[in-house]
Amino acid sequence: MSQQLKKVFIFLDTDKHASSFDILTTIDTFPDAAILKYENVTAEDAEKIVYDAMFPRGPEGTKHTKIFINGHDFKRVNEILEKIRECMFPPFELAVIVDPRGAYTTATAAVAKTVELSLERGFGKLENKTVMVLAGTGPVGQTAGRLYASEKANVIVTSRSLQRASSVATKINEEFESEIARGIEAQTSEEIGKAIEDAEIILSAGAAGVQLVSLETLEEYGKNCKIVADINAIPPLGVEGLKSEADGEEILPNIFGIGALAIGKLKNKIEVELIKRAAEEPTGIFDYEIAYEIAKKTILGKFEEKKSREDEQEKYWLPY
Ligand SMILES: NC(=O)c1ccc[n+]([C@@H]2O[C@H](COP(=O)([O-])OP(=O)(O)OC[C@H]3O[C@@H](n4cnc5c(N)ncnc54)[C@H](OP(=O)(O)O)[C@@H]3O)[C@@H](O)[C@H]2O)c1
């Protein structure tokens, strides 16, 4: 008789307290699953925890054991992931979710929402468009920059430090083997204004409770801007005059806005789907790439459907 194996999610968090957000999301998605959590985790700790998780239930059990890597320390999160990759060998392989403090699911939701609005408003795809990620040096901003680069947009990352902005841009350029990204220093209203002058899309990715752009600056310098999005839901918001609930409304003539709560709603859906995917698959890394695939499917599927309908119609309209 085959043994019924319980689904177990093991949270490895780099923070002092594991995020209850992701644990609760997992419990709501799989109420019958067991949850184990470890805090202040280092790569060395992760190795021991993962080996201990792999062997007691055998290869079949590892298929039902999921790891969720979390925490504020972006660098350590990646070290833990690398260590887990090294630990796994067939048939002892696990499915690993990576979403450091929601950065991956938030960035994917933010980028997908801007792509969606651009298509909806008839501005088209992001290829060759100039996208500005304001304060794009945090986990969310860095991930959003990579995703915009994957859409072939020209990415500009700002920071209060030129060195930090350039370092993010260099990583993106190395990953995409191109010169698609550049970093600039912008701190004062005037510097931020000058920075956004060429931007067609702006994503404000600054820390919680920090306003980066005033309405006056956006009005004066944002002549090329069509879409502005903000991921900071804690007042003061990142972009003055852009409400958290905004979901495509015009906030200044010809500038359409997406607020943090509208992004957050999609973020939550993506996270649930990411957890479900990892639960279904015996192995694999479920990170921002899979999250973006889910985001695009969720939000952009309708455009693809419309396009394929149009392509289909075009076939019939051909005059021969
Ligand atoms: N909607 C959601 O579901 C959701 C989920 C997760 C996170 N978030 C939000 O997403 C945003 C980004 O998250 P994160 O973890 O990537 O942010 P973070 O690392 O805390 O901050 C991002 C960047 O903001 C800049 N910054 C920090 N303090 C500043 C200040 N006083 N003035 C100007 N710039 C400042 C820093 O850039 P430099 O030092 O390089 O200038 C920092 O790298 C936050 O607002 C967070 O609350 C939203």
C-alpha cells in the first residue's frame, strides 16, 4: 500500500522573524499542508536543513517537500539558493520557491501592469521604449529592471548614489549581453526631473514611505511620460497625486497611473499561482522568471487572444 505523503513547505528566511505574509498565503492555498520555518538562515544553515529534509521521506517524499526562500537580505537569499542547488542530486530534488520579501512577485506584477496599460492605451510593446526605474537599487527595483530589459526596453535605473545605480545597470547589461541599461544619480527634485525627461514609462521603486516624484516635477519634466507606476503603498507615496488604488486612470494630461494596491492585487494572485506551480512540480526553481511567466499569462493572455483572433481574421481578409 503506498503511503500518503503530506505536502510540507519549509520556509528559510534570512530575517529575524519569518514573514507571516508568505506563510499565511501558503496556508490559505494549501490548508492541509504542514509548515516548518527557520529564521536568520545562512547558506551554511540551509545546507543542513535541506539535507535533513531530503532523506527521511526518500525520493518520493522530496517530491512533496517544498522550500520557500525568503528575507530582506537579497544577497544571502541568492547564496542560499546556490547552496540548495548544490545539495540536490537525482532523485533527491525539491521544488524551491524564491520570493525575497515579495520582491519577485511585486516586480513581476508591476512590470506586467505597465505592459498591460501600454497595450491597452495603444502605446504598444515596450521594445525600444525608455523605462525609468526610480530608486531601482532595492530587490523590487533590480528585478523590475531585469524584467524591463527582457522586454527589450531601454532601462534607466536611478539611485542617490551613481555607484549603486551603475552597479545595477552593469548586472543587467551582463545578463543580457547588451548596453540596454544605464544608471544615473538622482536625488534632488531637479535631478529626478532631469532623469525622467526622456522616460516614456516610470516605475517608482523606492523604499516604503518615501516620495520620489512630486506632481509638479512630473508635470514639468514628464513631457514624454505616458505611464507612471508606484509600488510604495505607505504614505507619503512614491509619486505625488498617484493614488494607491489607481489602475490606469489619467493623473495628468496623457499620463496614466498605476498605484501600489493595484499592483499588490496582481502580486498576490501571482504568488498563489507560484506556490501552486511549485506544489504540483516535483522539482524546479520557482523564481521571478516563472512569476513573470505567470503574470504575463494572467494579464497579457487577453491581448494574445485578441491578437490571434485578429491574425485569424486577417487571414480571411487577404484578397487572394
Ligand atoms: N505592493 C506590494 O505588494 C509590495 C511588496 C513588496 C514591497 N513593496 C514595496 O516596494 C518598494 C520597494 O521595495 P524594496 O524592498 O525593493 O525597497 P528598499 O530596498 O527598501 O528601497 C528601494 C530603494 O529606495 C531607495 N531609498 C531608500 N531610502 C530612501 C530615501 N530616504 N530617499 C530616497 N530613496 C531612498 C534606496 O535606493 P538608493 O539608496 O540606491 O538611493 C533603496 O535601494 C517599497 O516601497 C516596498 O514597500 C510593495
